Amino acid sequence: MKLTFIALLTGIITGLIFSIIKLPLPAPPTLPGIAGIIGIFFGSKIFEYIKTFK
């Protein structure tokens, strides 16, 4: 839980800094982009799970 909070806080600070200096955010701007990132994460977890059976 602590790692999740630190990651969230880092993301908020990064978003603030990028907004202050008027740069585009380094993140997908739409829900499909976010869904893609979540898909990549789950794909790697599925691979790790399958790899344990070999």
C-alpha cells in the first residue's frame, strides 16, 4: 500500500510540474490509453503465472 501511495504522489507532483511549465502530460489522455497500460500489466502477470507451470 505504501508503494502505491508513493507512486500516486509522484504522479500528482509530475502532473503539477508539467502543467506549471505548460508541457503536455506524459500520460495517455484518454480511457483507451489507460486501458492499454492496464492490459500490458495484466499481460505480464498472466505470462508470469503461465511460466510457473513449465
